[in-house]
Amino acid sequence: MTETNEKELYQIIWLIRRLFRALAQQSSENLEDYGISVADRAVMEFLYHQKTVGS
């Protein structure tokens, strides 16, 4: 891999990480009204998926 490719790849990864953080923050803010955390929502999503797949 060339140095230019490595720099471009690093920039892409950096942007994806920033996007992930922004989405996580927005999710957290949206869930505040419901009194649940992002972690709570993740558990509920996991359990719901288990229920639908296990049926």
C-alpha cells in the first residue's frame, strides 16, 4: 500500500469514527425522553431479535 493510500484510508476511518460518535450522541439524546440509555436500547433490540428469530 502506498503512503497516499494509507493517508486516504486513515481519513476515511477517521470520518467514519466521527460519524459513529455523532450518531451515538444523537441516539442518546433521542432516548432521553423515554428514560432509557443507548445500552438499554441495545439490550431491548437484542432480546427482540432473539424473540423473532427463535420463533
